[in-house]
Amino acid sequence: MKAKGVSAGELLLNDARHSTDGAFASTIKYVIKRQRRKTIALHVLADASIEVRAPEWVPKSELINFVEKRTAWIVEQRAKVQKKLALVPGFYHGQQHSFLGQRYPLCVVKAARAGGALVDGSLVLKVRDPNDTQQVQKALEQWYRQQAGPCFEERMFACFEAFPDWFQDQYRIPEITIRKMRRRWGSCSSKGDVTLNLMLMKMPLACIDYVVTHELCHLEAFHHGRAFYDLLAAVMPQWRERELLIERLA
């Protein structure tokens, strides 16, 4: 069922490189969304789909012409998105996933009980149905969580020890909550409790230490002002390099 104000279109691509008669035709489908706006906008979305957002009064023929004039841009941008999508790990046998900055192939095996372990350079995941990607994903995240508890506690203690004596005398080592978060790598509450993103287990220890140290600094400076960054720089002079690393790997 199509939503009101939504229609479809197809962009015809002709590529002589793949045909003996000089014309190889393929199509890219796109969606036209009518909105209360003044201009036409063309978007290549995160899933590589194409969306045209247009005022309600613009004729469809004009929109088709608008899209066709931007064929080269569409093809280029869509290729970039598809390249990124190809790098997103799937949850099936042989697909590689990161653990503490290293990539390991999944070895998915059938078993009565779910479980996981690193064995001979592979991440072995046991699931009831190896073809069920949701089961594989759940088993992988459970394994990450099992590793995260001891790892985060160890890094928290090590990072806390790097702070000056006055800091260690004034504050306690925070309790850690582990959650899978979409937009944050970590957070610190006003009570001094720290939450860390489960997906940090994919990152190198240097990145984990950066996030932990960042949140510990909030015990003294519950903001991102000068006092916060002065303390962060004093404890971890290379904090900016680590921040850039985690942004690049995310």
C-alpha cells in the first residue's frame, strides 16, 4: 500500500561497455514524495535507495527530467553507499567481525545450546539454526557481553589509576552498566555511575581507554568546558588521536 503523496519512478541507464550492440540498459527505481516545500530535493538514502522530495504542484514530468539530468551524480553517490553497505558485517558463516580491534571470521555451528568462543583465530558461535541470522547475531552479542564485563572493569581500574592522587582521594571507581547504545559510546550520570556501549568490544583497547577516561573526567567536570578538557589532556595527552580513531572505526 502506497502512502498518500508517494509515487514511483525508474531511471534508465544505458551502458555500452557491457553489450555487443552498444546499448546495455538497466534501471534504478526511485520514490517521489510530495511535501509542503518550495524546492525539489534528491537524496540517496543509507540503504542506497533514491528519494525525490518535491512540492505538491510540480508535474511528474518535470521531476523525471530533474532526476535524469542528475544521473551521473546518482550513480556515483549510490556506488559510495553500496560500498559502505558491503563492509557492514553480516551474521553468517565466514563473515568477519571485530573484537578488540582485530577481525575474526565467524564459524557458525549447530548446537543445542547457544555459546561462543575464540578458537584458532575464528569466532565460533553455537546456535540451534545456523541459517537464522537473528540467532547468530544474538549469540555474538551475548559473547561480546560476556567478554565486556571483565574487560571494562579492568580498563576502568587502569584508567582510574592514571588520574592524579587528589582525584583518586576525592572520587570512587564508578559502577559500570553495559548497554547497547546507538548514539553514545559512554555516559556518566550525576551520581557518578558510568554506562559503556557494548559495541566498544569491537574497538581497540586504546579506544576503550579513551571512552572510560572521558567519562571519569565527568566526575570532576560534569560538562564539556575548559576544566573538563584540561583534565582530560593532563591524564591522556593523546586523547584527540584516540577520539579520531574511534570515529574512523565506527
